[in-house]
Amino acid sequence: MRFPTRRSAALVGLALGLILASAASAAPDWRVTPDDMTLGSPDAKVTVIEYASASCPHCAQFNNEVFADFKARYVDTGKVRYVMRELLTPPLQVAAAGFLTARCGGKDKYFPILDQIFRHQQEIYEKGDVQGVMLRAGQSAGLTEAQVNACVFDGAGLSALNTRVQTYAARDGINSTPTFVINGQVLSGEQTLATLGAAVDTASKAR
């Protein structure tokens, strides 16, 4: 498995540049769209959108240390509908490869694959084993090496990823990860279970 080409890097770099140059002043639009990856009941009173990057260490720390408890307390109980919105941060090729690999498994396997990428993200930076991490993450969800390679190097998939990034993050003025949007209210930076839970409880009472 090789990595995306210079052309791929240029495309994801363009997406990042458009985000940083297009900060919106209006409140974020927190409606869920058909191409969103979601967990939880569509009837939940609160929607939590996390803008994250597969290459972001703070996003990985939130995933590895907080998300499971947050999911058990709020998502699995029907209180929250959780949405992952993809943002590309340096190293751009790592972020793009991570999300392309996760989406390769479809909606049923997206979150388990992304979880594995986050949990082995440090290995990418310590050992430079990006290819191995992506492959093992895909294989953990039943994908073959050929399937992972096909997804990572799918030009249409990369184009769709850039379109999503530009459409949502640029529109809502999101330029850092992780950023959480709770029924339209923004919390920037890594959150604890307590701070995120307090925001959810406030949003729930406001409905």
C-alpha cells in the first residue's frame, strides 16, 4: 500500500486553505445531512456534531479517553444523536487516508475503523507506519488489503471528501479540531465528559 500522490496532497491542501479563508460569522447549521456519519437516535433532543481530523492528536485523545463513556451515557440512551464531521489538518495526507479508509467500510463499519485509526495514531507519528495502521484498521472491520488500497486511492472518494470539508466546515467557520457543535452552540478544543455533558444537559432543557 502506497500513499496518496502529490496531486492528492494538493487537493486536501486546497480544502484546508478554503476552510481557513472562509470563517463564517453565522451560527453553525447543525442539521444532519444524508452523507453524515451518525450514531444514536434521529429522535434525540440533542445533536452533537464533532468536527475532527484523523491526524489530530487531541481528537485521538478524546476518542481514546472520553468518547466511549460519552457514547454509553448519552448516545446509547437516546439522549444524543452524534455526528462525525470530517476536517483535514496536517499531515493532510494522513487525515485524508484515515477518513477514506473509514468510509471504505460504509456506515456500519465507519466508526469502528476510525476508532482503530485514532487508537494507533501515535504509532503513525512514532514509527511512520501510516500504511500499516490504515491497513490493520480496515482489516479489523473485515476489509481486504485490496479494498483499503482502492478506497485510499479513489479519486472520486477524495473529491467527495474535499467537497464535504468545504461545504460544512467552511460554511460554519470551523477551523480547529476538535470542535463540538451542540444544537448550534460551539465548544472548541478537547472536552471532558463533564464539560460536554453539561452542554448536552443545557441544550436538552432548552428544547
